[in-house]
Amino acid sequence: MDEWDVLVIGSGAAGLAAAWHARAAGARVLVVNKGGVGRTGATITSGGGVSVSGETAHALGLGGHPDDTDEIFLHDTIRSGQFLSDQNLVHSMVTGIGEELKRLVATGVKIRPAGRRPPGHSSGRGVHIKGPDMQRIMTTEAVKAGTRFREDFQSVGLLSAQGRVAGVAGLDRRTGRFEAIRARSVVVATGGTTSNWKLKTAPEELSGEGQAMALAAGADLIEMEMMQFLPCCLVAPDIWRGLQFPWILGPQSGVRAWLLNKFGERFLGRWDPERMEMATRDVLSAAMAAEVFEGRGSPNGGVYISWAHLPSDIIDNFTTWSKAFSADWRWEGFDMSPLVERIRAGHAIEVAPAAHFSLGGIRIDVSGATTVPGLFACGEATGGLHGGNRLSGNAGTQILVQGREAARSAAAFARRHASPEPTDDRERWNDLVSTTQSRQGGIAPVEVKARLMDLADTALGPLRTGKSLEAALAEIRDIASNALPQLSCRSREPAWNQDLTEALECIAATSVLETSALGALRRTRSIGAHLRHDDPGTDKPAPTHSIVKRVAGELVHRVEPVTFPYLAPFPRAVPLKGVSHAS
């Protein structure tokens, strides 16, 4: 088996940041990725926002108002997360981003200051780096630093020895061979779990394999019931389903569109009458889902977004000042001009919230360490930072800072510990892959994947009920017991076997969706992105963390009180002047 000091799973910006910093610390680093580097993952689809306080941005020559301090940025993030965040992680992110931006500036990457104030932020803080630009420059820098890469390697399980993580086992998709790779430490940077929902904004490969592997290895997962949904994504026609175009054109990124129910009512007046469509994402998604749930939605299961109250030349002139679209309305490779013509003609467009960002994930401390020795994690694969809601731009900040911290810790761990001996874990994961690969006459993975997506959409959408969660949890466990053991590949070809890839994704998805459903069922009160329609709403209990761990093959759920080292909830908190109260 190959042997490395630090093995990074995932080649998005978080994994690349980890790779660069681990190499800077002197470690031998291998990055493995399920697909091609720079052609998969969420970074290349990112709008490129990176939150940074005005004082830090100003000091780096990147714009920003010096009165917007790190403390104000910290408070905004904590309030937006409904005081559910691990405040030590927030503090690390807020105070650590300046160092990473300074490093990126030195590479020559194009960074432009933010020009507007997104909801929940107290000022127009932040900078923009286009997602493809960030991916390209960080890949280049990691290669220059001496990082080695292994593409098309689908990780399925972590190896362990002597009570610590000792590498990863997986499938070489190019050959169909099972392989095990030894390492002194492992950094999980596999992104979120959003591909388990039908309506989603993220790439198809984010099924939660990193979270599932960490869970199987004994790590804690935190706030797995928390999924951020992006409002105003297209639900029809099918060819455009899930596209963020209406969100980019309005109401917050573009011009001031209105959200309407089937009666033409601006229903946000019942949720946030002051900010209306400028409310934070969790409020918008909850309000939209409630309209559908209560029978006031549009024919395709969404609500309407309309620009009809605006003069048509407002839309016409949008491309002259916005950098989001070309002059002929091309966006992200799509020709959106037919939709724009409908908008200009006064038609409303059907939209709904789409799964956008995993707020929960692997539990880490500020060093990126998990509860399992030798295992570290960073980026969207982790949980605890954002609490109940993520502010715009904070994901970009998270991946850069956490990638650095996890890498430094992993490299230090590798220096202190000799390489452990291989264990029987290798055979366990080999049996999983080979049995699935050779089984005949079973269930096609695409059928199981469809069942899981239906469950995620119906029970783990922006609006939840105890009854639907109980039913979903029972069905997920039925899938785990009865469907997964029957997964089989229709193709016998070992190389590039899509059925095998999807079967392994289904196994991971079933595991993480069970943790999500269990956490959502046990969290009976609404908070942030988790809206319980059956919440009695009689009081507002103190926030608690939702933790899931696998013990002797069974999921064990527990709650822990949230601590408030930097900002306590009202009435003990004393807001700084000018700080908005994000919902």
C-alpha cells in the first residue's frame, strides 16, 4: 500500500487549502478525489463571495470600511445562526481570514471588493473571487508546492489502527480495482450532502461520503438536521429545474422582485414585514415552504416570483451594470433569454427553495480535529460553525481558514506519530465493494437513489413535521436493512461502472440521511433552517447542539448545551451600535 504523511479527501478549495498548508509544514501530501480535479465539487459553482471584516479588508487594500470590525462580523455571524454556532469556530474564521486573503493576493488572483450589503451583514463586507478562478489558482499553488493528486478515486471507508485513523480505502474508478492508501493522518474535505435532494443547486456528487466515513470511524456529527435552502430556484421547466437564475436576477442579488402566493399576495409580510424579500435565506425558505404546505403554492410545488411591478427597462438595463450575465443573457453556460422574455412580458416564474449548503457535518474543534485521533476535517463537510443559518460569503471564508487549520494539525500529528500497521478494515471495505460489484439480480442503485431523494424532499425540506420525520426515519432504516444488501450493478464492466459508483453513494447517503432525520425528529422546536410546522411556539428554549454518534452499529443521539464565550443571547447580549439583528 502507498503511504503518506497527510491524505486529503476532496479537491475543492477546502481540500486544496489543506494540501498547500500541509506541504508548507513539510508533510508528504496526497489529495484523492472522486472525479477530476477542477471539474467536480462545489467550488467551481460558487459565486465567489468571501466574507471579511471591513477593517481586515482595508488593511489588505481590498476596500472595506475600517469601522466594520472583526467583532461586528463575529456578532453578525452568531446572531444569524440563531446562537446555535460553536462560537470558537466563528472566532477562528473571523480572525483567521486575513492571513489567507493575503496569501491569495500574493498569487495574483483577481479579487474585487464587495459592493453591497447582503442581508444579515452590518455592512458591505467581503470580497469576491470567482469560483473557477479560486479553484484554478489554488490547484496551481498546491501543485507548485509538491502536492500529489489521485483523480477518480472513490473513497468508501477509513482505515484504522491502534485507535487512530490510518488511511483510506476506496475504488479506482478507472480500473474498477479496490485499493487501500495508508497515511499518518487524514483530512476530510468532501463537501456537503446536497445531492441527496432532488431540487438542489450543488453538483451531483455531494452525497455525504466524508460524513458517512467519519461516522463509521467513530466521529461525532453535529447539527445534521440543518440544511440551508437557497430561495427562488426554478422548479419548471425540468431542463432548468434547480437553477439559481431567479435568485441572481432578484430579489437580493439583482433587482427588487416580489414573492407571491397563488392569490398574488406578498406573503413575506407575515414573516418579516420590515425586510420582506430582503430577509435572510432561512426566513425566505421557511416562508415559501409554508405557503406550499398550507395550500397557497403554485402548480409545480413552489411559489411565484414577479418583476411585473417594475418598468421593463429596469430588466433591460440589468446586464449593463451586473457582472452576473452576459449582454445576451447567458449565465453559467445556459441561454436564459427565453425566460427573460417571459419576465419582460409580465409573467411570474415558479420558484422554490433548493438544497444549497450543509450547515451540519463532522464535529471539529478550532484545530480541525475530530473526536477520532488522526482524523481532521474542514469546509462544508464539517458542522457547528454556521449554527442555524449561513450568511452570504461565509462559506468562502470557512473553507480557507479551516483548510489551513486542519492541515497544520494533521501535519503536526503526522510528525508525532509513526505510520501504523494495516488492519482488517481493509478487508471489510474490500468486501463491501467486491460484493456490490459482483451481485446479480438485485436492486438497481438508481431506484434506491430515487427513494432517498423523495424522502429528503418530503421530510427534510425547509418545513418539517414530526409525523413525516418518523415515517422517513422508518423508511430510511428499511432501505438500510433490506435494499442496500440487494444493490447490484447491471454492468459487469469493472472500469467506469456508474452503477457501482451510485451504489456506494447510496450506502453513504442512507447513513447521513438517517442522522439528519434522527436529529430533525429529536429537535422538536424550530430554529434557523430547521422549521417544525408542529412547533407549539409557546416559548423559546435555550439552544442546544444536536450530536449523533455510531456506537456498536447503532446511532446514538444526544444534546449538549451551547456555550457563549463571545456573545450571549438576548437579554444578556449587548448589541454593538450599528449591528443588525439577523434572523
